[in-house]
Amino acid sequence: MIKNFFNFVFELIKVVVISLAIIIPVRYFLIQPFYVKGASMEPSFYDHEYLIIDEISYRFGEPRRGDIIVFRYPKNPQEYFIKRVIGLPGEDVEIKDGEVYVYNDEYRDGATLEEDYLPVGTKTYGGFSEDLISLEVDEFFVLGDNRNSSKDSRSFGPVKRSFITGRVLLRGWPFSKIGFFSAPEYQY
């Protein structure tokens, strides 16, 4: 009987050790849970939703326009924010007349960003002067999908690449809304 007990304990310890050897690297290097707080990403994400963040993709590639990212807040790196990538490194972004314009090598005169994921009629207004925002080689311009209630690059400026944790991979809660996410296709 004692031998059976020790065999059981030994098998239990093996299972726990193997489980931890798998779970810990996945949790700390591949994916991370993220809990949505606030309304800044409505209608894409709502308060109290649970997301899974892909932390490995950006080790091999760069964020793309339209990616929904999680990053450390530039003014307090202990806080994490979730926003959508609008402007890429080296581009200029301008918000005027309720529209977002992106200037780059292909669109030197600027192109209006068509954002089909926003409700029809949504206008974007700048929190800064209506001047052009020029992004450095390691900066991204991010906006919340709720353009009337979002603390984003309009208020705190561009986000450095080193502050980006990962991109939203899927919504895990509520169960009725489980789904994977990918960046929308833009005209450029």
C-alpha cells in the first residue's frame, strides 16, 4: 500500500513538472491573456472581454497597419493599452476634416484611410493641432476604434516599437463572441 502511494505521488509530480515545462514557456513567450478595460476599442472589443495576445509574431516581423496591438502605455509603462495600428514607421499621419490621412513613399500627396471596421459615419478628430505627425523609424501611430472615447496617439503621441507586446490573436470571452482576428486589408 505504501509502495502504491509513493508511485502515485511520483506520477503526480511527473505530470505537474511536465505540465509546467509546457505551460510556462507558452504563457511567457508565445501567448498572453489580456482583459479589456474601458470603451476605447468599441465596437471591436467591449469592457470585460478576455483576449489572447500573440507575442511571438513580432519577434519575426513588424506590426502591420490595422493590427490590433497591446503595448505599454508610453507615459506609464506599468499600464497596458490596446489600440489599432494606423501609421507605420517613416510615414506621416494627418487628421483633418474628420478623416485620417496617411502619407508615405507610395502616397506622397496622402491617402484617406478607409476604415470599414468603424461604424458608418464615424469621424476622427485630432487631440493635437491639425499638423502632420511624422513617425520615426521605430514609431507607430495608434488609434482606438471608439474615436470619441479613446486615449491614443492623438493624446500621448506615437508608440515606440520596443513598447509593443503583441497583437490580438483571438477573443476568448464571452463564449458567444469567440473568434480569431487579423488585420483588415487596406488599399495600400
